[in-house]
Amino acid sequence: MLTLTDIAEEPLVLTSRLRLRDGSQAVLRPLVHADAERLAGFLEGLSPESRRLSTFDGYDLAAARELCDAIARYDKLRLVLEDESSAHIVGLFELSLALTAGDIARYRAAGIHLTEQTDCRFGPTLADAYQGSGVGSLVLPLVMEAVRQFGRTRVILWGGVLAGNARALRFYEKNGFQLVGPFTGPDDTPSLDMILPLDCA
């Protein structure tokens, strides 16, 4: 079974090349310390709408450095999607191997018992130009294979999904996520919990 330390020491263990639907090549790989400036470019380039739907603490070089400095220090794995021709980061896929008390309580109320031995949280963010292009569906199986290598068997959405985000809901449902139930997110936003059992993925 993989550990975050294993990945920090040898990122190639979770590195994959893929051909996007437009024929371009991309690499999915773990975030590394040297990515701070390119990650800042990715964060700074996100539209106000994409920022509204994301969970980052900031969208500048300081925020990017904070994410890079956190590699293997906490419970999170961050994978970046890099356009091979430009070397620009065009996606960030976050996994948290820890669960929040709020997640555990909401899912328990729905009859699902989460544990840190079997479950993890997932949050994807794509550059605006890549949204709705099928990139997420190409990357998701690779991310889920990483989850399996950590010994986890189910994935929940990090912070849920906004109930009004029809495109995201279609994406998750198409890729096997099951609706668990509604909840009220930060700022009283109607949100939905969803879970993906990996034996169905």
C-alpha cells in the first residue's frame, strides 16, 4: 500500500501520460515543490465562477507555495494535470485521506458509516478552457486508481457539490457517484453529498 511519503520520495509511482480528446498530450502526476510558480499561474487563471466552486484559501503565489510546502506533511495528496506541450498546469485533483466530523455526521444520518480506513475525500479543479471537454472523465479513473493504492474503497466529494451546479452533477453521476443527500454548505449554500464505491467505478 502506498503512503504520502512514498509518493513524495518517488512521484513517478503515480505519474501517467494521457492523450486528451483534442489529440494533445498531458501528464497526470503528483504536485512537487518546484511547481509553486506554475501552480500559481493555474490558480490565478481561474475565473471568478471557478473560484466560487473551489475550496482553495487563495489564488496567488503565496497560496501555491502553501500547497507545495504541504506535500507529505498532512493528509492530502494533490495531483496536477500538466499540458505536455506548454508545461502549464491545467488541473489540480485533491485527495484527503482524513475525514471531517461534519462529513462523518452527515453520512451517518444517511445510513453510511465512513471511516478513514476505507474512505477519502476528492476535489477536482480544471482550468476554465478544459472544463466540459471530457478531460475530467479521462483523468478520473487514474485518480481512482491512486485511491485504490492507498487501500481506500469509497470516495466522497470534498465539501460536496453545489446543488445548482448542473454540469458537475452530470459529471459525477455519469462517472458512478451516487447521491447521498442534501446539506447546507458554507454561506447557507444548498449542497449535495455524493459517494463513489470503487468496486463500481
